[in-house]
Amino acid sequence: MNRYFTLLLSGVITIAISCNSCSKDDGGTETVGGGQEETFDPVAVTKTNSTKIYMHYMPWFETKESSGNNQWGYHWTMANKNPDNVDVNGQREIASHYYPLIGPYHSGDRDVIENHLLLMKYSGVDGVLIDWYGTYDINDFKALKENSEQLIDMLDEVGLKFAIVYEDRFLNDIVQAGLAPTVTGAAKTDLGYMQSNYFNTDEYIKVNNKPLLLNFGPIVMQTPDEWTTAFSNLSTKPTFLTLWNESNEAGENASGEYSWVYENNTNLNNFYVNNLPNLDVAMGSAYPGFHDYYVEGGTSTVIGWTIDHNNGATLDETLSMAQNANLDYLQLVTWNDFGEGTMFEPTAEFGYSYIQKVKTFAGVQNTGDVFNEISKLYDLRKEYKGNPDIQKKLDKAFNYFVSMQAEKAIELLNEIQ
């Protein structure tokens, strides 16, 4: 893979809230007319599939309003696309063969994050694996970290978990910029930040009672000694997974591997047949396809292969392979890498079909068909952006969704027109 990468009841309502106002940050209960208590703490989706399902997530999208320089972010433009250009169908010109159903967005936008996490929750996803570039203020890393932490801040409200997929590919750039003495020194700083801010939180994914950490590689730190040095200041070594066929580069520091997407499904089958039996911890993958935009986007990157979406057949096959492999952990590749065409996020081309397939795979029970209503929540957020009274009602709709009271959420949304 390339990276150059929250009731309005009819009648009289008496509300008693444990804080000053009801918002997306509130949990707990509200007392309504007649003294009945409504619970808004997140409730887990009921599923029949015990496999833990995690979604790989890119936090790197910027709009003109969010970028700080009044420019669309690279991952919407690449070298030659201008999202200010809008076609006859109302779609902006972006660097992708596919178009997000909610349009191009800022990854740090709470309304976007709300939409993404609710869709994941109702499709049976257990957590998010965040593509994470570290703590240093180089390239767009500061914005990526800020966007990631906006996402992390909402996870407890929705009831999902997260882990980090650490990118070590730019450690040399950090050293060359004079921001760290060595690549292992830079990695130690990043890992220390993870330990202080992520690893010990309730929302962080633990495997074998240790924080789960994935690495997209290794790419720069390719020896066991380097990883031993990088982990040396941690109080607890993580359950550390490298990319498939790369664990030898981390030596005994590696607890296992995870598969990805590459060339064809034969590579994935080989991972299940040859790697999986020999790994202490293994994470499989499922993907809808791979169709990058690098050449069309005017970049110098040439991938040289594609995996056709085949009207959903590719996803069907990779989910079936995961089921047959009897996996403990499955990574969905990816929520939103539009540049490589691996997105599960609803699009103009595929609608909600991919997350519907995930929902079926997960064996989600008794939720009904709510994806379109979750998108309606997003649309109303944007339509009534400057209306605090409507926003409070939308906050309550969000609370109904996360507490698995979708019927009440939909009833409320239908009253806001």
C-alpha cells in the first residue's frame, strides 16, 4: 500500500440532566414526563460471529476550510485534481475512481466522525485501526494526529475501540530534519506518547492483556535490535503485529502478523495456509477491491496491478476466506482510502452494499436497516449547522443510535424537516 497517504416526545417534556445541557458528550440518563428514565450509554451490537472485526481508517483528509492554507488536502487532489470543480451531478472533482456518499470531507469534522462511527457500529465493526504517522510536526503529521484524536475522543460515546497502525516509513525524514537524533529515538518518542495517551485507556484494544500495536511494515526499522531499542522504555511491550511476511524484521518483539491487500486473492490464501498456523497472533483481512488513482492523479507512483471490485464479488470472496480461516481477528481494508479504491465507506457507486455485507458477515441482530437514517443525521447536521435547537435534537438522535434505540432516533429525525 502506498502512503505518498451523537426525543422529541409529543406532549410536555420535563428533562432532568446530570449536567447543564444534553450534547453528544453526555451519557447517563434523562428523566422524561412521567418519571421514566431513558438510558443513553452506548450499548453493544448483538452479533453471532465471534471474530473481532476492525476497520483500517485514514485520518488524512482536509478541505479548504480545515487545511489552514485555503487549499484542498493532497488526498482529495493528488497532483492534478481540483474539488472546486463541480460536475453536472453535483460531484466535486477528486482524485479517486469513487465518490464518498457524503462528499469530500475533513477527517477532523465531528459530524463526519459521528457518521463514520455510527455506520461502523451498526455494521458490526468492533473497533478502528488508525493509520498513524507519529508525534512530530513534519509534513502533515500534526494534522493527522489532531484528526486521529478527534476520532478517538468520540469512540467512548459510540462504544467502539481503537488501536494504532504505526507508520515507520518517515523516521529518516524526522532525523534529517533535526527533530530526533536517530530513527529509534524518534520511534521511542512516538511509542512513549502512545503509552501515555492511548495504551492505558479503556477504549484501546488489548490482545493477550497487552495493547495491540500494528506496524505498516517495517519499512525503516528492519532489524530486531532497532525494535528492541524502540520498545525499551515501555512498561508493557505491546502485542506487536507486522505486515505479512515481515515479522522476522522485528524478531522476538513481534507477536504475529496481519495480512493486507496485494495483487490478487491468492496472496491472501497463502497467508491463511502458510503463515496463520505458525503465528501466535494473526489478523486476516477482507477488502472490496483495489483500484488506485496515482497515475490518473498525476503522481509518480505506479502500482501496476488492480483487484476488480466485481460488483461486490471480491468482498464476498475475501469475507468467505476469513470465515473459513476461523479467524480471531479480521481487519477490513480500508474504510476510506479513496486513492487506492479499497473503501468500505458508502459511495455513490456502491451505496451501503459493502457495509451491508460486513453486517451479514458479523451476524448483526435486530438493528433493522438504518444506514440511510444515519446518513440523514449527517445531512441534518449540515443543513441546520447554525441552529442550536435543532442540533440539540440531533444530539438526542445520536444518543438513541448509540444506545441501540434506533427506532426512537428515526422517529426524531423524521420530525426534523
